Amino acid sequence: MAELAEGAGLPTLQPERLRDEETLAWLRAREADVFLVASYGELLTEAVLEIPRLECLNVHPSLLPRHRGATPIPASILAGDEITGVSIQRMVLELDAGDVLVAMETSLEPTENAGELAARLAELSGEASVAALRALDEGTAEFVPQDGERATFCKKLTKEHGRIDWRHAAVELDRHVRAMTPWPGATTSLPGGQDLTVLRALPVERDAAEPGTILAVGKQLEVATGEGALRLVEVKPAGKRGMAAADFLRGARLEVGQLLGEAS
């Protein structure tokens, strides 16, 4: 955004925080009608919210009030949502609780990971932002209050959130892999202790076995879960590039019956 603005001859400022008086003075000097905020990891203060003449709007990649908070895209995948979208909301002092001006829906594809969904929602967010700004400009804006009782919340992710717990069902672990890709990464431990990141996986039917047990190492790598099995389609060994699981198996020397995970 900064590069686009500078290319168009627009002034830019990139503060990490919007609390010092110098930054506030710079914002006031713009005499803006609207602030439009996207992917800015700070709750704005009342001193900032009161600067624009009309509204301070935020772009949020979920259908509010569902998935308020820092990680709505992974949260929507983890929850198994079939529909997601973007919301343009009025910014208030409470996290993602403002009235919604524009909401646009899209189907969540069953094999889509968080990075792929983020790219699609970025495009949709552009459309929604233009629609919101046009409504304000034309005087047709209608804000819809959120139903707070329907609100769900999601927190920031850490590396530990990516660890695979093989005790969960295969369908849940498939969502976990997709939600944690590309960051923080869905990781497990190989029998030797090295980390293995799962980039793509597929739930499959299998007889019950101890979760984390390797069930197949031929052309496919399959691992037992709490319900069914997970076929690892694409993986990334520590320090190496991502590769097809079949290519990884050629040099991995894994055996049926070995365990993946913290207890391996």
C-alpha cells in the first residue's frame, strides 16, 4: 500500500503505534473524511477515531460478529465454516464490535489453506472497501449493529498452536493443516526428533490404531489419528523445501509402526 501511495504521489507515514502527539498531528493535518484501516495490529484510541470527518472504518476478513479478533482466517478454517467473507465495520473502542456497513460472502473451498483464503479475501476486501466508501460519498450508507450474543473470538497464533495432536480426528487435522499454512505451520516430530511440517493432507478411512502411528510408507505416507487416518500429501522437512510426500519417503527411512509426534 505504501509503494502504491508513493507511486501516486500521496504522502505516507508508517508508525508502529498511533499514540504520540506528532503522529496524531500528522493525521489531523490530512483533514480526512474517512480513515480506512486494514491489517493494523493495534486498537485505535478515541483520539484517533475522532479525527476523520465522517467515519473510521476497518476491513475485517470474516462475517462479523463471527471470528472477532486477530486470526479470523485460520479460525474460519478450523471451525469448518462453509461460508466466510469480509466485513467493513465502524471502528469503536471495543474489539471488532462496531456496526457493519458492508458485508460480502464467499464460499470456503474444502482444500483451501489460510494463505490461499487470505489472498482471495484481500481481493474481496478491495471490492467491499470501494462499496463502503461509495456509500459514504453518496450519502446512502446504512450501518447494521452486530448481535453481540452471536460473537465468537480468535486470538493471535504462536508456533505452538501449529503442533499436530494426532489424537484428534483426521477431518479436524485436515482443517488444522490448512489453517496453519503458511504460518505458523502444522508440525510434528519424526522418530529421530526432527520436525516435519505438513503442507497438504487428506483425511482417509482406516482401521483404528494408536494416534501418530505410521500406517503406510510406500507411494503414500499415512498416519493414524483419533478417528481415521491422515494422508500426508506435501511436507517440508526441517531446513528443506516443500516436497511431495512420496519424494520425502525416498530418503526418510520411515517404517510402518513408527510413531510421529511428541511421544515418538
